[in-house]
Amino acid sequence: MQKAIVMYSSIYGATKQYAEWIAEDINGEACDVKKVKQDGLKDYDIIILGGGLYAGIFKGLDIIKKNYEVIKDKKIIVFTCGLADVTYPENIASIHKRIAKVLTDDIMKDIKIFYLRGGMDYSKLSFLHKTMMAVMKKSVARIPEDKKTDDDRMLLETYGKTIDFMDRKSVGEILEYCRS
């Protein structure tokens, strides 16, 4: 049986929940990326990193970049977790481009990336994240109605509310890839 680690960087818990579901389903180990002993990554056959998207920034990618030479022969999987509707190709392209700014082309060709939807409870956001969301809302509100995307409308409709798009079934493709 292959040995797997599912690392995550999660501030509010959605990415952690996905990591735990994946680890449970593949009999792997889930842990916060901050607690991973980097020299221990060589002991795993499957290395999965999940990161929440905060203002489009994927936290935790450095562990893949810093350890790539040691883990490049492993099955490396990255999954993102954010509010953007991942059924829209433009959202996937935007997320992918941000990941590619951190990881080299060599790394990008060797990893498999999956995109998951998370959730947000405004009452639990930090001051910084509340401020960022307020600025984003103000910016989106200025967009003419005929130019707003569905994501723009969703942001305006759900601002200040708790929203949850998490679905355990959405990790199915990741599980299939791990088993292939």
C-alpha cells in the first residue's frame, strides 16, 4: 500500500476538512503544513497539499517548491479551496496562473491540480480579511450590472453571511487519481 500525506494550509477550516476527508479515504496522514518535517516527505509515495485561497493567494506552496528535488519522483497533488465557482473555466485559469507564479514550469508539469469550493463565515474572519472583503465588495458594486460575473453577483448577495459550498463528494477525482 502506498504511503500518503495530506498537508494543508487552512485558516478557517474548509481546507483542513477536505484534507481530513482525503486522508481518511486513502488511509493517509493529514497534517498542517507548518508541522510537516520537510526531510520526512521523502518517506511518502503520495504527497498532497491543500491550500485555501485568500484574495487569490494560495498559502503553503513553498513546501512543494523547496522540496521538489527530493519529491519529484512521487505522486504530487495540489488542491485549492476557495469561494470561486470552479465550474467556470476563467476561474480555474486565474487560480492556475497564480499557482504558476510560485511554482516553476518543471514543477507545474509534474503535479496534478484540483480545484474545490470552500465556504466562509464572515463572523469568523480576521480584521484583515473583513477589510479585504469590504474593499472587494465596494469594487464589485461599482461594476455595471451588465458587466458583472456570476461570482460578482454571488459576492454581493452573500456579503456578510455564512456560505458553505463544501461537499465531500467533490474529492472523488482526487481519490481516483491517488488510486491510479
